[in-house]
Amino acid sequence: MKRARSIIGRPLLTEKNNDLREKENKYVFEVDCDANKLEIGRAIEEIFHVHVVSVRTIRMKGKVKRLGRFEGKRPDWKKAIVTLASGDVIDLYAGV
């Protein structure tokens, strides 16, 4: 089994994600591409000590970028939208 810290990459902090967090108690994380919903849910519960109600995942395609005549591609990645039980909160700014 994978370690919890290797599954969860980083929280994604955008205006849209802040609205989800405030209104619906949903948090968005960048996660390992090979992780499934059960592993993601268990990792969130282990790291933050909260109760996860549901997990939704989205596979994001990497963008094609150019620098002059050279073309490259950013890597594909996966994000997860985690819904917590009412009353549970993750403090994303704790270490700042």
C-alpha cells in the first residue's frame, strides 16, 4: 500500500475552490495519477484526521507549450474533490 503523503500532492487554492470549500465543505487536491478514490479518501483521513464522505476525481491533460520553434508538453495530472462530513474542517493555512 502507498504512503498517505505520496498520494496527496498539494491543495489547489483558487477562487472557485475557495467557494466550494466555504459553501459545500469540499476541498480540492492534486493527487497521484495511480491512486484510486478509496486510497485518496483514506490518505485524507489519515493526514488531516477528518471524516471523508465522498471523493470525485478528474484526470487533467497536460498542456502543449512552445518556446520558439521547440515544442514540449507538461505532464498529465490528477485532481480530487473531497467532500468532508459537516463540522469537519481542514486548515490549509496552518503552516504559513
